[in-house]
Amino acid sequence: MSTAAAEDERSVRAARIRSALPPGGLFAGKEWRVAAEPFRLPSGMVGELEKLGFRLRKFVEAGNRLYRLSVAGKRPAWIAELLDRGKPRELIELARAKPLADAVPRVIRPDVILTEGGFIMAELDNVPGGIGLTAWLNEVYAAEGFSVVGGRGMDEGFRVLAGGGDIMISGEAADYRPEMEWMAARVGARVVQAEEAPADLRNNLYRFFELFDLPNIPGSMELLHEVAESRRAMTPPPKPWIEEKLWFALFWLRPLADFWIRELGEKHFVALQKVIPRTWLMDPRPLPPTGVYPGLEIQSWEELKKFSQRERELVLKVSGFSELAWGSRSVKVGQDLSQEDWARAVDSALGDWEVRPWILQKFHHSRVVEMDYAEAGAGGRAPLLQKMKGRVRLCPYFFCGERETKLGGVLATVCPADKKLLHGMRDAILAPVVA
């Protein structure tokens, strides 16, 4: 086949994929650039991602155990106190109920950034969007003959979680409702508005709303009482400490290393050190005169405020339980700010310590790739293929059963190379992946 013919075939394929979108779309009012083919993962990365899923499951389970040990007085009390900060007492008490003791999210999704040397995680999401989108992408590209990673794993995994139940979605997450409606039809579930839950609410609930949103959901505390008393099942479990980003900071704390090594095993602990970025708690309390923040080698946050632009390869973000903690709303990239704005951002983060802790995280530069995407053609013609240099965020979805963790699919978001924050945007390419 000639180069021109191959190009035409890829253009026609992109047009078919675009036309296969469900009538209601998958995201409210959002578009993306359509890829002519899936994103190809570097050699061996699928195996590494599968191992990551198992390790992250152990990490989440270990974190839940650490919290419980702290509450019980068998680990330092400050750990639970920090993770409970800014949260309603009633929610904390319900989440600590004995029937929920070992409950952890059954689908976990890290945000993985491709780097020159492999990959690094930006954060871990336990109430992830994109499940329906990734399932749809896997289906339509598989129909085009591609062997996508995960196959039908998104459908299979989500059916176990939500099949025959209700998917509760809040107004805060309304952009994701179309993909959840599409997904619900595939697994025999029903989507219900969390703020207007029907009287015949089913016993098996999939929670697609953040716990900070509870005050906006009438009857939510009564519902959580039923979950805490095992009268209803809910996943992800309503345990706010699990959904904090500061777990990455706790992972790097030297006094807790013995706990993590024992819970994870030394092999998995070392492996996670390579992919969990160095993270610090923005604790305003002064260090003793002989103390320093490991990895930063500074003695006070005043020194951080004076870092040069080159030194500010760092990110500030809210840890959790806030409307600012998702969608990159709170993220401050040090190199993108002036010295004065960086200093103000540091002061603001320190000032929030008592109500919503912030974290500081090492910023890792992502690998630049080149990928084709389709621009809409004029006059009914097939779309024109364009090349874009971009940076990649991978979102692997791991479904956790009783004994195994399965990779259901991977969403690749390829953002223009001049973007530092890699998330879904109008000028990003969204695609499934192949090995």
C-alpha cells in the first residue's frame, strides 16, 4: 500500500471513530482530538503497569491499616489526626464503623506521567472519572482491529462493582454523567442524581461523588449510617482518609519506613520509591535547629519561598476533602510562577494547615512524543491528519477483586508539548493504548 493510500485509510478510520460516539456524547460539553490509532506503550510497560496495580492495592490497604493503628494508639496519634483534619466528626465516626474496617476502593487509578527513563505517578485517584470513556475507546479501536490493552476489562471490572446497582452521581461531577449513563446501560445499572435520590434506591451503590460534597446531598448522612451498619453496600467506601493525596508524603517519611517495608515487602517498597514522587507535608511548625527537610535540604519554608525558578521544579496542591483537590484546580507549578507569586502560594498553603493540608511534590518532566490526530474535514471529506508533539499522561484502571487485581484498560491523554499540567482538554488527544 502506498504512503498516500495508507494515510487515506487512517483518515477514514478516524472519521469512523468520531462518528461512533454515542448520541449523548461521553462528557458534557467537552471535546477532544481523535487519534487515528491507539497510543503505543514503550516495550515492557504493560507488565510494569500490571505490577504497579498490585503494589498500589497493597499501598492503599496498608494506608488504611496505618490509619486504624493510629486511631487505636498502636501508631502515633498525629497520623489519624492529620488525615481527619477539616472533616466533619460525624463522617469520621461513621467511616470508622467496624463493618467498614477493611473496606478499600475496588477500582483505583493512578495518574502516570511518561518520562525519559520510564514513568512516575502524579497522584492516585480512588473515585476516578473516565471509566466509561476508556471502555468506549477500547471498544471502538478494538473494532478497528487493534489489540488494546485490557480488552473488555473495563466492562468486566465495572460490572462486578455496579452491575444491578445504582450509580450515584452529584452535580459537582455532572460533566461525567454521560459516560456513566453509557456505562450503566452496559452493565445493567442505573444512574441516579445524588441530590435527588429516588425512594427505591438499590442496596448496591457505586459512589461517584466526593465526600466533601456531602452537605449538598440531602439525606447523605442517613445513607452513610445505613452503609456503616451494613444495610447497604457502597464502593468506594465512604472513608475520607483514603482519598487524601498526602499519603505520598507519609510514604516518604523516614519514621514510617519500617511500617511500609513490613506491610508492602521490601521489594515492593523499593519499587514504589521509584514511581512515587518525593512529597512533603506543608506543615508550618518550625523544625528544631538541627533539622532539615530531606530531599529539599532546607531548614525552613522561608528558604523554599526564595528558591530560584530553576530550583522550583516543584508542585503545590491541596491534599483532599476540598472542591479544589480535583481537576488540577489547586495545582501551583513553581516554575510557572514569579518569585512573588510562588512565595504567596507557599504562605497560602502553610496557612491552610489546620483546615485542609497541602503537599509539596517534586515535578518530573514528561517525555515528548509525536502523535497523529484528526481535524474535521470540510465538505464531507475525511478528516485531515495532523501531527502533534505532546506529553503523555496514562490512566490505568485497576479493578480489585478478593484475590487479584486486574488492569481493565489504560487511557492515554496526549497534551500539547507546551503544557505542564496534563489533563483532558479541548486540544488533547485521547486514545486507548496498545503494547
